[in-house]
Amino acid sequence: MTVLVIGGSGFIGSHVVKKLDEKGIPVIIVDKKELSNHHENMINADVNDLEALINIMANNNLTAIIHLVGFPNIGDCEKDPMTSFKLNTLSTQNVVEAMRKTDVEKIIFASSASVYGYQAKGKVSEEEIPRPNTLYGLHKLFSEQIIKSYGEKYGMKFVILRLFNVYGGDPTFRSDVVSLFIKQILNRKPLVLMGAKKYRDFVHIEDVAQAFLMAYNSRVENKVFNIGSGVKITLEQLANIFKNVVPNIQVIKKDTPDDGTGIFADITLAKSLLAFNPRDPIEGLRKHIQQCIADL
């Protein structure tokens, strides 16, 4: 039986595919792009081409779908809301409809902590009522609701993973705060903290990929899980981790109206039902920074 990974050439997708390969689980990748992680079982197809998806699913003996396609940059989503909707919402509608028509029973979906919105404060559990205030978060929430609806109406099994701030891998083409700080250091520029007391939950890409593998292997059905480290780290603390690795870097703090805000994950449910056990983010961040700036 085979897993279809939609968006398997991307940052998260490539790590998920690697985990599946290591466990000897047959994989087929569907993506519109071929990056350096070329895979032998790759199909170049558009996730919003419903007939193509139906054809792919109908002609392979699939155990599950892992749906990772998205348009993740919040700023880009605000600038281009139609692309955000097509990739963050319509793509999911197409995937589950193709699953319905081909009798594929299980989907594992990459959602986001952005569904909680800025109204949520501090540690959030899956019981927190989503109140997204970005298009990205709203469109991800739409996808969650579509999946849940298909579960109720058609008996489709699902696991939804709400990912917090994922770090790791090559920072070159990424725009998360850790990657931006690494690029600033490599360009010998100061770190600028837009709100030093703002906080995040940083989770390593390898732990995220492991969570997808666990969700695939688990018999748990129709659940939503927070996937983070469960640790609150302010931007000032993050800058201090960088300074521990590169002591001579300059840090500039700027006040912002939302200073002191943020959310971090309650991962009790993922620990209990998926045996999810992420690494300590302070040590994980330190090692990641060291690896990325080793030649500085």
C-alpha cells in the first residue's frame, strides 16, 4: 500500500517523504515543481486539476493522502488572496473530492497555528476556538472544516496537524524569523527585533516530519493535534541563542504595538495519542544555527 504525498517537493514535504522512505513505506509524490530532492516516484501535476488527481488516485493502491500543499507566507497571502484561496483551501476541496470518488479513506493534513489568531494568548490547546485574523489562517481553517465535513458525510478518516513555527533545513529560500536571522548574520547585518517580548513556539522540521509519520502509522482517527515544542520563546530569547553562537552580532530592539503577544502549543494530546516527543527547542535552535553559519 502506498502513501500519496501532495506537495512532497517542498520544505516540509521533502522531510516527510524522507521519513517514509526510511521506514520502507512506498511513496508517490505529486507536485508542480521538482527541486533538488528529486524522487523516483514523482508526478508533475497541479493539485487544482481535479481530473488529474482522480486519475492518480484511481491508478494507485493508496493507503492514505498526506496533503502539504499551501501558500504559507502570511504577507504574500494578504497581497494575493486568490492564490492563497486556491492553494490553501481549493486544493483541499479537490483532494478530498478526488478521495471520495476513488474511495481513498484517510487524509493527513498540514494545517497551521494561524487558525487560532492573535486573540488567543499564551498556551493554546486544540479546544481553543479558532479565531483567525489573517487570510492564511482563515483559508487553513476553511480546509479543516472541509475535511471534517467530508469525514461526517462520507466517512473519510482524517488527522489534522496544526503546525507552529517550523525551523530547520536550508534557510536560503525561507522567510520564517529563524531563517531571516540566519541570513542577516551571513550578510553581516544586525538582528532587528520587531517586538522583543513577542513569543513563538519553535519546532524542528525533523520533529514535524516524525509527527506526520506517527499520524500515518497511528490508528487515531478524526483528531486535530497541535504540533509544536510546547515551549514559549521570546524574540529576545531567540536573539540570545544567536548571540551564544555568534557573540559579536549586534541586536537592535524596536517597539511594536503587539510586543508581548504570541501563542505556544499545548502538546498534551499529541504526546498522549501520537507519542509525539519533540526536542528541546533551545538546544535544537542552537545546533541549527551552528550548522548554518559554520563557515562564517
